[in-house]
Amino acid sequence: MPTMDMLKLFFSYYGRIGRAKFLLAQLTNVLMQLMGIFLSVSLFPDRPVNTAFGVWLAVCGISSVALQVKRLHDLNLSGWWVARLGAHLHPPR
């Protein structure tokens, strides 16, 4: 897969994505997050949470939302359902 197709897969909010490609992309995303955690802890054992790690997790989070939006488009649902469902995961204090 060319680089531009990979960027479009992980960071574009337009289009549709099938089940198999969605699961593979989400698995890749989770592995990238775990790699970021491992590198952060191993390189900075006294301070595992740093700015680079925060940026890395933000990039992985944005890509995860983009994948979920495209999966919802494949199910003929609006991508805004990601925001609606995500609001229930973080209840107000």
C-alpha cells in the first residue's frame, strides 16, 4: 500500500471501510499505542508520561476516531455517532 493510501486510511474522515480492513487498522493502531507506551517507559523510566508520549497518543486517538467514522459510514450511519457514543463513556463529574 502506498504511503498516501495509508495516510488516507488512518487520518481521513471520508469514505467507507469494511470489517476486515477496519479490524486490521484498529489492531495496527493498538499496537502503535502499545509501542509508544513501551518506548516511553523504557526511555524515560523516572518520567513515563512526557510530551512526546502525549502527542503520540493524540495522533493514535485521532486515527482511531477516523477509522470508527469510516466504519459507521459503511453501516450507513453518520460519523457523528462516534461523538455521541463517546460522550457516554466520559460522564460529567
